[in-house]
Amino acid sequence: MTLAFFALLIEAVAGYPDWLVRAIGHPVMWMGRLIGLLDATLNHDSSSHASRRAAGIGSLCFVIGLAAIVAYFLERSLLWLPLGIVFAAFPASTLLAQRSLHEHVERVAIALEREGLAAGRKAVSRIVGRDPQALDEAGVARAAACGARSCCRRY
């Protein structure tokens, strides 16, 4: 509970700074690239359904296992320090993204309102993984809302 409290506090106050995203990316972006690499490597149209399903399950286990290993080593390396819980809260805060998601969705709304559909599509492309070029204004708004909730596969 203490770790979650500090992580939420750090995320609410500082978020994940844009300069850091430009410099090293974001852990969620890293996971997305890994998933994309696994998909491109293991998911072939010529493979059988069973083979593709096994590759998907294996990929899921790999991504979850890698995240668990990284979390374990971060926890073990930081919690022994004085105020280690605060230091551990910094990497934990990166996965919350409430502040940055709000900012990105707000940018989509502002872009749509002030600059039109093309600007809205460009802004929403920063928070969703799909190509937004075929979306109308309502679709861009739905994509932004779904991207912020990370719940939708389609918009």
C-alpha cells in the first residue's frame, strides 16, 4: 500500500516527463515494441491456427515473465536502501500514466477543436497503436478515449 501511495503521488505530481519519453521512451512503449517484434517473428499467416495460438500463449508468458523478473530485481535492488520504498515508487509510477494519458487525450480534443481532423488524427496516433487515417472526428474521439482506458481493440 505504501509503494502504491508513493507511486500515485509521484505520478500525480510529475507524471512521466516528455523529455524522458524523447530520450529513452516509456516502459509501455518498450513492451509494445517487444510485443510487435514477437508478433512479427512468430505470427505468420502460413502457420496453422494451433501453431499461432501456441506462439501467442508463449509470447504472453514471455512478456509477463520478463516484466515479473524486472519488477523483482527492481524491488530487491531498491527496497534495502533507506527510503527505498520511495525510490521503488519512481519506476512503479511509470506504469500508472494517469496524468500523461489525461494530457494526451486533452491534446487530441484541443487538436480536433482548433486545427481540425488531420491534427486530431496526428495527436491520437501518439496514444493508440493503429493507423488513425481512416477515422472521422467521432472515431478519433473514441480512439482517444479507448487509448486512455486501454480497453478497446477497435474504434
